[in-house]
Amino acid sequence: MNSPEDSVAPSGFAAALALRPAWVEIDVAQWRRNWALIRAEMPHGLGFIAVVKDDAYGHGMLIAARLAFEHGALALAVPTLAEAVALREAGLDAPILLLGPRHPSELDLCVRHALTCTIAEEADIAPLASAAARAGRQAAVHLKINTGMNRYGVAPENAVALAHAILAEPALRLEGVFSHFAQSDERDKTFADVQLERFRSALAQLAAAGVRVPRRHLCNSGGYLDLPRAHFDAVRLGILPLGVYPSQVCRRIPGLAPVLSVKARIAALQSLAPGEHVGYGMRFTAATPRRIAVLPLGYGDGFPRVRNEGDVLLRGRRAPIVGGVSMDALFVDVTDVPGVERGDVATLLGRDGAEEITAHDLAALKRSVSYDLLCAWRARLPRHMSRASG
């Protein structure tokens, strides 16, 4: 039995988290606009599956799911059973596709929660069919074809045999066939077209063998934007509705804008004399008198662990990060930003006036990609949902 202290701890923790002077802000109104813009330009008859993995890339899995269905999603897609069960327990009863293979220990829960499983090889079939038969249900499956990513999937030339093995099980229902691009959002589409032709070949072989596939999908966000010839019946959209493009070179949709920003209030101001240092390792030495703002977040919150790189936005101007970013704080030189005071809000990701720091900008500091940057913001940064935006 919980003690009285246990019973009040969650609300106390939530209150303390909400008061933290550093936070992630989610613009729900812009999120809706992004979906509306995507849907308005989407070809007639093309469906979409919303990929909401890793808490919708740090934006909030449940709200991502609800907004996706609000705009006509066919299904959701996640890679882990825990994510799928959380969606079910939140009351979402729409189709959920589990990407990637399942361990046999997961299958009873998959069937119980009516999840659509991926079949990538013959060994996946019997355990799932047995679990479905025990429950007196028929489990929906999508067949995964390996067209060159070489992560999961059956070789294209073996797709027919695998499909027939699925169809031979009364407890299984073949609902879809899919693959995944290894390189869809770069200018050079050579290998993407190789994968597309392999996928088409497998689909043609399935059709010739009399295998009817209700849903065929290959494109991720990059493929949706740049490879309309690969759209088939549905596309899988994850990062695009968040207003972040999968690369710097893929096609743009006018009006699409980022949903997530990261902000912090100045916790302290320090004055450095020439020759003084700031932060661990004394990575910054003042050459002239400098005014330094301390922001109460760091790499423990997901900000890149950089030294004397990057900027934040204050009062509509850029201010450079100095010294080394520590776990719980970073330092900003505000000498050239007039009037800065303790408590002022700094933008670490997002827009302030005419200036903007994008996910691609921060990802470059991290020597990584925007997906990694967005997923890196930790749970100890509270999420504030903004229902209106300018």
C-alpha cells in the first residue's frame, strides 16, 4: 500500500516540473496548420500512416496521434510494443502498425490489443498465428520487403513464398506490403529508384501469383515530398507534420513551420573581467569585459554538448554560446544585447522576431541529423502546449 507521501508525490513532481524555468513549447495551432497544408496538396486517393514513434519525435505521442486522425490518418505506426499499448490504453482503437519484428514473448499482447504486426521472414508466421488462434482472433499483418536498406525484410524474390505462407494461416490476414527507403531526401535519387524498382518487381510477382494486397506503402516523409512516383496507396509521415523537413534539400511546402521550440529564462548574470574564464575546463577566456547570461539547461536536457559554438536568441538578436555546455547550464555572451535582465526568455530552438534557430542548425552542432536532435529533448524539460499562434 502506498504511503501518504507516495500518493502526493506525482502531483508535487508535476507542479515542480511545470515551474522549471526551461521548457519545450509545442504550438498546436501550427501543428494543425501543417496537417491542413499537407492534406491540401496530397494527391487525391493517397492515404497516409502517421509515424508517432519516440513520443512523436519529442512532440507528444498522444496529441500527435489525435491530430493525425483529425486529418484523416489511415493508421499509426510505432516500432515498440510499449508505445502501441500506451496508445491503446489512452483509448485509441484505430489501426496501429508495429514496425519491425516481434519477439515471441510479445505476441499475446499484440493480439490482445489488435495490433498489426510486421512479417519479415517465415519464422515470424507460426508464433503469431498460434497466438491469434489461442485468442480466437485473426491478426492483421503487413509483409516487409527488403529493397536495399538491409535492416528488416524478405528479399523481393522470396516475397511470393512468404505471402503464400501467411495466407495459408487462417488466423492471419494480409493487409499490406511495404518497404523503406535508405535515401529518399537527398538530391541524388539513384538508389531510391533502385529500391523503387525492386519494390515494383515484388508487387508484380505478388499480383501474378494471385496475391491481393489491400495496402502498399514505401515512402517516408522524404519520399512523399520528392518521389511521387513511389506513393502507391499510402505514405508514412513522421517528421513532416512537425514542420521539420527530413533534409535541407527536399521539396518545400509553403507555410509549413516548426511546431517545437525550446526556451529558458536567464537564471543569473555574471560580469567577466579580461582574463577571467567561465565554465568547466576554462574553455572561454574573456579578452575584454564581458557580460555573461547563465541559462538553466544543458546536455542533461538534450542540448548539444558544444564548446564556444552556436547561439541563442534574446530580444530578437543572436547571442553566442561561450565556454562548454554543462549538464545543467550553459553560458551566453550578452555583452552586445542591450538591456538583458535576469528572467528574460532566451530561445534555444525556434524563432524570436526575424531570427530563427532551426532543428537543422542545432543538429549541425551535434554533428547529427534533425531527427536525433528532436528526439533528444529529455522528459525533465516540461512540455507546454500552446493552443494559439500568430
